[in-house]
Amino acid sequence: MSPLPPELSTELHRLVTAVDNPREAAVDVMYALQHHYGYLCDEAMHRAAEVLGMTTLELESLATFYDYLYRRPVGRYVIHVCDSVVCWMFHQDSIFDYLCRTLGVPPGGTTEDGLFTVLPAACVGNCHNAPTMLINGRFYDRLTPEAVDAVIAELRAGTEEPVRCK
Amino acid sequence: MPDLIIDGRPVTVDKGVSVIEAAERAGVMIPRFCWHKSLGAAGACRLCAVMFVEGPVKGLEMSCMTPAADGMVVETGHPKAVAFRRQIIELLMANHPHDCPVCDEGGHCLLQDETISGGHSLRRFPGRKRTYQDQNLGPFIQHEMNRCIHCYRCARFYQDYCGYRDFGPMQNANRVYFGRFEDGPLDNPFAGNLADLCPTGTLTDKPGRFVARRWDCQRAPSVCLHCSLGCNVTALSRYRRVARIEARDNAAINGAFICDRGRYGFGYQSAQERPRAPLAAGRPATPEEALRAAAGLLAAAAKRHGPDAVAVVGGQRSTMETQAALIALARAAGWRAPAFFAAAREQAQARQALYALTPPRARSLADLAKADAVLVVGVSPLADAPMLTLTLRQAARAGAAIFLADPRPLALPLDHVHLPLAPRQLAAVLAVAAAGEDASGLIQQKFPLAPELWPRLEALAQAMAKAKRPALAYAPALAASLPGDDRVGLFPVLAQAGTAGAALLAPTDAPGLDELAAELAAGRIKAVIAVETDLFAAAPALAARLDALEALVVLDHLPTPTVAAAQVFLPTATLFETGGTLAASDGRLQRAEPVQAPGLSVLADGAGDHPPRDYARPLPGTDPAPAAFWCDRLGRALSLELPRHPLAEALAAHPVLADLDPVTLPAEGQRPTYPGREPATPESPPAQPAAEGLAVVMETPFFGGDELSRYAPLTADKTGPAVALLHPDDAAGLNLADGATVALDCGDAPATAAVRLHPGVARGVVVVPRLPRFDALPPNLGPCGLRRRETP
Amino acid sequence: MQVDIPQVLFKNRHLGRPATIDEYMAGGGYEALRATIGQRTPAEVLQLVLDADLRGRGGAGFPAGRKWQGIPADHVGTRYVVINTDEMEPGTFKDRVLVNVDPHLVIEGIILCAYAVGACEGVFFIRPSYEGDAKLIEQETQVARERGYLGKNILGTEFCFDVHVHRSAGRYICGEASAQIKAISGLRPNPRKGGPRTSVRGLWDCPTIVNNLETLANLPGIVRNGPAWFKSLARSESGSGTKLYSVSGMVARPGCYELPIGVTIRDIIFTHAGGMPPGKTFKTVIPGGASTPYLPETLLDLEMDFDPMKKAGQRFGTASLMVFDKDTCLVGATLSLMEFFARESCGWCTPCREGIPYVRELLRRIEGGEGTEEHIGMLQEMLPVLDLAYCAFAPGAAEPLRGLLTHFMDEVRAHITEKRCPFGNPPPHVRGKACGTRPPQFGPTPCPEDQCPI
Ligand SMILES: Cc1cc2nc3c(=O)[nH]c(=O)nc-3n(C[C@H](O)[C@H](O)[C@H](O)COP(=O)(O)O)c2cc1C
Ligand code: SF4
Ligand code: FES
């Protein structure tokens, strides 16, 4: 394992010491490592286990339970397309299909340039703007194919650092 | 005390008992998957739903989650309950593969039973089945995840009950997966219980796979021989070969579980190397020839040098039947009384440890789990008495304070305080524990050089003083220093499964093996008869002089070096073949039943030619006989007058055991009324002065450390490396670094070991594994006893 | 926005951005706190809340005061308040809107609760898709800390309390109170039942109060204006206070509205949310979030309040109204809900872990035109099974299915007789949904069907 950058080490240390019991920081530590590695690779899991004093199994128990921790490689931008009932009512399926077709990936797949991963997501809490998706911590409202095209183009062009929880 | 009615049967139970348990007491078995009496309720499977007709709870509810209450009327067969349970089964079967015919659990599978008894026989569900990939969980447990019904028993046992954290649930929803982070053997030395616990074929006994269907096996209640606790097991045998060992419930001892040493150490019974043929003059012989040869040699030695020239060595892994027969034989022949212990002092200590178990003070393992403060002295639980570990963990989970005073480093899956102290300091810990809340003066006086331990010792004194149910688990060497306070429960941990029996039965004036070695050196012993013991391990000093003997007669079932050195050898039967009586370390006598006849396994005999077609020849490998039988025949060959039932007569004549009848022992065993301190016990030995150099402390490897599992193929290769553990300070004094190779002085050839530094080792102590190469180490290594070996 | 509707929680909504602490204080913010800490005893605050009959806004409607009373009076040591902002129930977005309107209202409510129950530590549990709101709360709690409302010796008294944000990694079950406590503790968020309540043994085994964020946001008003005022806000007999209604689906003006408890459903949809969009006709509404049943048109005049809804066989839930029009297939809608529940379950108990996917499979077949009459029976039989799950998750999932089978059986039958979706929905082909984010080394093996690993 190559050493972690010092800022990240400091950050991990801060996360663990900010709480009374290191276990509480488990998700935060995994977020931070996911941010660093791009996803939670096995090395990240071993790191997290070291930092938290938990076993890799205990962390795997959590990482695989949750939706926003990725144990397999994902693109720079993870597109969470809400597929719950309100968005469904507004033909979310076709938005989802459209995204997959435009990007040329199967559901859950990552584009070849490593930019995008398309995932269906549980209701993201933006139902009044259905259909909706969440990328980079930002909601995109009342999607249409044209709107999707615009978003993809904007993200492709942009140099914005992906924002994920960390 | 709630009174309730279950299926028309009134039952009264203690407060807090769940309805499912109350029903069990009323003789009603409510279907269940996740509930287990040792693990408690999880409410996960929902199969135990019953109808509450009257009382504080109404309607369909889970009987495992509902505490019994006054006035409840419960119907387990209510149509709604039956329909609900049937649907639960349908849901579980929706994803369960129909592979019962090839599943190792098939036929003793709870899911199979509940499916059939619940009447689910037709698949309505049109969907496909879920599939998982399996993991390799090491040599003992087989993983077949597709069969999982997610009762969470495994995870609750593994993590909550045992405290190990490398196996558990992953993912969520209908993808939940029980396994490890990656392939690999399970850390948990109690993991074998998963095979018993899992209600389906998801986790099965790997070595027992495809060996035999469980119902095809002969089964017998037996007792584990791999440490002194006397855990109850069921031995399963097929084709005259022990196929597997399962835990057998004994609420007072092991509860529902056993350790993996006990579960997987059985293979010596059918090992190819097991000596099965009698030898005379070192050559195969018929039993009669061997008997005649033995009798001739022993009689000749006695005649030429006097009966005192015949020494008798008994083993601590033998049944009490064997021990009693050997004692009777020696007595009738006028030979020296059998030596069972390394020194006469050890024998006295072991007896004293047991005699201390007066009714108010004796504790069973189960009692220990209910203690609120436990001090363990001179015992390394995982090495010396594995199930004690689980017991201590249950006590700790219930809030007990656990203290362990032992020179060895302890890696225990429970909250505890370790006091790493050299053996000679342990008695002082008992004094501190008995000193009451204000022990600081005593602590400073007794441990002037270990101020870092003072706070822990004070915590110990306080915890023991405050506790309502304090208990003490101790090695017999500390028996003389036990506190007199009746409040403190006692639980000795002895060396081996037969130690208690030997201590109770051996004549008080029996010599120790050290004395025999000295007598042999002095030329006063000319013949030795050794029964089920390896002299090279038990008495290296004696074994070193075997050449000087005129006769060495050995009875055993393990291929030990002693057997190889024997002039006359008589093969004995194993416990699986003889059954017998054993005294557990808590002083309880228990009975093990034989599960099979001696004799070569059909598989080995047929050599692929099955069934064996040559019916005329005698069955091969049937020569082994109970050691007690050989003793009797030997006596007859010597024309001696022997008791017909040596054990029964020994018990009848025994001051403490007179009331016990080995034939009618109750299922949970029986503990005689011990008298407390023997009037004639020697005063506690004075604390040995700190000798120069390092005290040698042996640690029994979990597998292959006890003699039986050393000869069992499954466990023999798992002893771990030959390391010498040192405290970093001691190592620094000796100028040794971690990983250095050292030579330990033991007799002629030094034993080599790799040094490991561990802060959990007591100062002034070197800890080595109990492996043959270290058997001859002296109790104390002088200044030159441990030298660095330049690596070539 | 109609003027005659009192806006208590949304007083500062007109700003269109989160109100700053000064804006909040200009409207009387933190007055309740000043009038309480060091002035009233915790017991007096508790009494106010009991008198106001403040019921939980997180779905179950349990009276907040009664929950707080559950803390053992003799407990010495730490007590916790957990602010439940998981809000993953489909159709619900009120908490997000509320935080974004007036973060300090929320913070003041949290402090008042902590004072009443004697807590010294608060945990703000928030879902990952609300990362922006998590940051906002972190930022505004820092502001409050600087003003002396949080931290040590609040307002110069002995009272110390602080709150930190705990980010979830996203699963609906984390919203359940006992599961949430486990999630915070770094354990698998399986709910816990039996044994002591969380108010006795919760986070790190200490007494813990879990309340919905909106519930707590009502406290400043109650403390400042009194229980009588709070009760007078409601329109219904038994209700008290206002409520944030999330309205979505086929309405002209979807959004979050603060309206009195006890307004009728018809009022909400047709007056406040602007009625149906042009060209659409009303079919049904799910009134309280995904865990409540479809409500037939005949019940539109029902008062939105806990007890009247319950009496009518409906559920108030989180008061999240999802409106369906005549062109929307309810089998498809229910299927969508079941996909959600099947995916979000914790996997602890059989009815939920196996039962919901079972229901989902049958609905997929029916929606795809492969359903049979037998499937309807199987669905019906599954209802009581889901109802008897370990926690309230699966019973919640059963509600829309029950609504479908009770009120819209014709629609289900039409699928079977026509052997296709009468609304023209394509068969719910398996989207082969992303096996993308889980390690491949253990199962389920890459799954074309049924095994969506998300
Ligand atoms: C499956 C499930 C999900 C829940 N999700 C939430 C949620 O997202 N937010 C919430 O406040 N309460 C949720 N609850 C309700 C909580 O268990 C709990 O009742 C509530 O947080 C208590 O707060 P209150 O009394 O203020 O409503 C959920 C309950 C269940 C059974
Ligand atoms: S109903 Fe059962 S499986 Fe579903 S979320 Fe609750 S406990 Fe978990
Ligand atoms: S035994 Fe009661 S729910 Fe499993």
C-alpha cells in the first residue's frame, strides 16, 4: 500500500478523534477514502480498518449495506437517477434509458472515459421537481432528454471537482 | 412466576422466560429458525408465530419475542398461525435450492423438517432463485450460501456470543450474505459450532462432508478428552470410524457448544499410524503371546530385583476405569504404586484443588457465566480450557469484571484485565483478591517491583470485595493458597481430562515421575509398565534412561515414541470404543458411552474392494481392547487376585466418592460432596525465591498441543510455530531482538526457537509452546540456558 | 400563497434562501430559548410540549412529550438527542425544504428539546443526497455556537449542549429510530425491538431521544406562544399545530406547503397545490408517503390528521401527498414502490427480505401481461405476512399494495384479462440494474433479473 497523502491522513485522524467512539466515524472515513481512491477498493477498506480499529469484515458489512459507498469502480460523476414512484410517474424510465443510451453504458456501467456512472437511486427527496437526478451533490430538476444532454455537455466541459460527501 | 396455558397445557415459568421456551417446557415445540436457547431471540425468521387468544398480548405474535405473562392462553395450532408459518416457509423456500439429496445437512435439516411438517410441498412462486458465490472458510466449515435462510444465528454466535469479528453479514435486503471479507480460515476457535447451529446446509462440518449421512451414523453420548472441562459431546461413527463430533447439551458444563479442539481432534481413533497389533520382543504377536511375554518380563524383574523394581506409570488421558484397574494391578502385584503426576506434590495439589469444592463453593462452568467478578489465576483459558473463554465472555457481557493473572500473553475475545505475573507471584494475587477494598498496603508489599500493576491489582481487590457472586478459576498449583471465604466460588482447571480421576484415585503415597526417574537412575527400577502415557512427554528424565530397563511394557492407542521403544506392547481401545467414567475439573463424574467396536474401519479394510468379499478371515484390527481389560488379563497371567470391578470397588472404598455408582451416573454428571481442605494436606509450599534466569512456562497450542489432537490428522499440523515469547525488557537485557533464533538448554540437544517479544508476557518468564521439542526444558533456564544462535 | 394561513415554520420562506440568524432573530428567533434556559425548568418545558400535544412528524405520530418522559428520571450521565433527517420515504421532501428555509428555527428547536430532556449531545442524522443541507447545518450551527447558543455554558448558564452532523450513506431503513441509532454507532442499521426503548437505552447505551426534524422545529413556537396557541393552529378537533405537506405527482403546483393540521385532502390538492394539471383527471392520492395506502376519491374530504385518518383506514404518515391521474397505471406505480422497498430493506426478517421481492415479482408479471388470477390470491395472502414483520418497514410496504387490492382491483384484473398493461406501459423489462457498486467476490452473482444490487 502506498502511503496516503498527509492531508488525508490528518483528515482521517480528525474524523476519528472528533467523535467519542471511533466507530461512529466509520462512514465518514469510508467517504473520505472513497473520495481519495475514487471508490472503496480493497486497499481503501484495509486503510479504513486500520484507522478505525475495526475489521475489514465489519466495514464491508457497512460499505455493502449502504447505497452511496461504492465497492466497485465508478466514474468521476455518479449519476443517481431517482426511480421512485413520483419520478416514475413522469417517465423516469425513459430518462434512465436515454442516459444509458446517450452515454453508451448499461445500467450501473461507467463510460469509457471514466467520467460517468449511471445508477438508479431511491427517492432523492426532490419529488416536486420530478423527474430528477442527483449528480455531484446537485439536483437536476424536471428532466427532459434535452436537459440531460445539456447537463452531460456541461459536465464534460467543466473542470469542476466532483463533490461527494466526505 | 407467570402462569399460562399453551395448547391446553398449563405451565408456570420464571419471569422473563419467553413463550417459545415456556412451550418447550410444556412439551410443545414451536417451529423456529432464529431463536436458539443460547443465543436468545432475534425475531428475524418469524416462524415462531403463534396465536395469543387471551391475556395481555392478543393476536398473532412471535413467541420468541414475547415474554410469558400471567393469564396468557396460547394456541400454536390456530389456523391463522399455521397459515402464517406456512407462508414464511414458502418465502424461505422461494430461494432455497432443492438440493437435499446432495446436501450434507439433508436428513437432519431443520428447514427440511419445517418445510415438510408445515405442508409446503408445491412451488407457486414463478420467480427465479437467488444465487450467491461461496467462500473458502478454511478447513473446518463448508460454505454453501445459496442454502442460507438468513436466520442470523451464525452471525449472532460468531460476533455476539464469541466476540470474533472476521465473519458476519454483508449487503442488505434480499442480498444479505454471511461470510468473510475474503476467503480464508475463520479466526474463531469455536467456529465449528456453526455447523451445529446452522439450521440448513449453509454452514456444514467440512471434514464430515460426504463421509456419512448423520442418521446412518452410530451415535453415542460421550465426553471430550481434549482438556479437563469435560464438555459433553456426541460421537458419530460410521463404518467403525469416528465421522464427526458434535456438541451435546449439558446445561451445567458446556451448554450447547464445544471448542474446535474438541470437535476436530478425534482423528487419532482412525489414524493409519494407530498401533493396533500387539508386540512381543518388538515383533508382532498374538494378544496371548504379548500378554505372556509381558507377564514373563515383569515377573522376572520382580523376582530378580524385588517387586519394588517394577514401576507403574499411568496416564492423565485415561478413563477412571483404566486408572483404577492399573492401581489395583500394581497393588495386587506388590509393585510400586502407579505414578500419574510429574511429582508427588502435583498429585497432592490436584487433589487439594478438587477437595476444596465443597457444596457452597463448587461452581460449574455454567455458574461461572453468572458470576459478577471472576479472577482466573495460572490459567490461560484458550490454551488450557477453551470453553472457559466463552464462559468468561458471557459473564463479561452480563457486566462481570474479569481478571486474569497469568504469565502468558492472553488474546481473549472479551473485556478483561490481564495481570502478567510470573508463576511464583500468583499466590500473592490470591491474597490481594481476598484482601477486601483496602488492599493497597498489601499490594505494595507483595508487588514492590511492579508499580505499573498496582492500579489493576487494586481494581481486582475492589471488584472481588464488591461482587455478589465472585468466583475464582485456578490452576491446581494454587490450591493451597485459596481464600477461605465461602462467598467466593471455586473452579479448578486441571491439566488433562483424566487428571481429576488420577488425583482422586491414586494412592496418596504414590510416587511422582521425578522420583521414578531418580530411582531408575539409582538402579532400583528395572521394569516399567506404562499405560496410555508418553514417557517422553510426561517424564523426559525417565524416558532418557529407558535403555537401563530390563522390561518396558506399554499399553496405548497412540503411536508415541514410548510405544516405539516398548518391548511388549498391548493396543488399547479409545474412549470411542470403551466408554468410561471421567472426572471433570469441576469435580463432577460423568459417563461416556462407547460408539463403536474397536477394529479397523471398513473403509480401510476393504481397500476399495467393497464390500469385503473374503468372509472367512477374521476381522482385521480388532486386537485393541480396553486398557482395563489388559490389566486384568495381565493380572491373571501373573496369577494375581484382582477385583472384578476395580473402579466400583475403588469408589466404594474411597473416603469421598463412596456414594457414587459409575453405572448410574445421571446425565448431567454427579459431583460428590468434597470435604474441603484435606486435614493432612501439606502446608502451602513457600513461594519460591526468584531464581536466576527465566522461569519456563508452557502454553498448550490450541490444536495439537494435547497428546490426542497431536495424533489427529486434522489438527496435528496446526500447532503453530516454535516461538519463545519474552517480555521486551527481558529480551533487551539478553540483547535479543524480535525474530532472533535462540537455543534453549534442555538436556543433551538444545531446542531452537524464534524469539517473539510481547508486552503481555510476565517479566522473568519465557513462554514456549508445549511441543515435543520443548518437553525436556527445565522449569528454570539459568543465565546460560537461553543463547542466541548465530543464524547460519 | 394565501395570507390567511398562518406560516409558523415557513415564516421566512419568502426570502427564497436560507434565513440568516439575524433574519431569524428579527422575527423573534431565539426568544424562546432566552426565555427558557435558566428561566424555566426542563420539567416546565416538557409540560408545555405535553399540553400542546405535539405529535411526531416523522410518520408514526407519537406524542413527543410522552417520548421524552420515557427517559429514566434517575439516569445520571450522558443523554442524546438525535435529529432524524433521513427522510427517504418516497414523496417526502419537507425536511429538506425546512432546513433550507430557516436553519436556525431547527437549531433552536433542537436546543429546546435538549434542554427539556437534559441532553448534552445532539446528532444530526442526514442522508447523503442532502449533502448541501448537511453543510448548511454545519455552517449555521457554527454561527449559533459563536453566538453562545450552542456549546458550553449556553447563555451563561450551567447548560451545555452541542450538536454534530452524522452523514448517512443512504438506506431508507436508517430512518427508523432504533436502526438510526445503530447506524450512528457504526453498526449495521437493523432495527432493534424488544428490550428497553431508545429513551432508556439508545446511542452508546445512553437514553436517547430520536425526533423528526420538523417535530423539533415546532418547539420554539410552542414555547414562545404557548400550548393553547399551538392547538388553535389546527383545524381538526383532535389536532394541534401546522404541518408541512409535501405535494408531488400530477398536480399543477407541486411543492411543500405549510397548512394547518386538519385541512382536507381536497383542499390541499385542489386549492393549495393548484388542482390537476391541464388535461389530467384525478384518480387517487397516496396521502402520507410511500408507506400509506392509495386513497379513493370518495375520501377526498378527509381531514389530514392522525386520528381521523386512522379511523378511515388511512394513514397520516409524513403527510406527503402523491397524486395520480387517470392515465397512470397503479400496478406500475405499486411496482415502482415495491422496487424501492425491496431494495431498501435491511434484510433482517423474512417477510420483508423475501416477501417484498416476492410481491415485486408478481407485480412485474401482472404489469407485463403475464399475470394470472392465482397471482392476485398470492398477493392478497402476502399482506398479513408483511404486516407481521420485525419493524414497521414491511407493514409500510404493504399499505400501497393493500390500497391497490382494495380500491383498484379492476385495474389489476384488466392487466390479467388483457394480458398487457391497459395504460400501454411496456413490460417492466429487467433493467439489469447496476451490479455496479458492490464487490464481485460474493454474491449475488451478476444478476440479470430480480437481483438489482442497488
Ligand atoms: C422504515 C421506517 C423509516 C422511517 N424513516 C423516517 C425518516 O426518514 N424520518 C423520520 O423522521 N422518521 C422516520 N421514521 C420514523 C422513526 O422511526 C421515528 O418514529 C421518528 O423519527 C420519531 O420522530 P417523531 O416522533 O418526531 O416523528 C421511519 C420509520 C420507519 C419504520
Ligand atoms: S421489516 Fe424486517 S427486514 Fe424489513 S426493514 Fe424491518 S427489520 Fe429489516
Ligand atoms: S424463532 Fe421467533 S422469529 Fe425466529
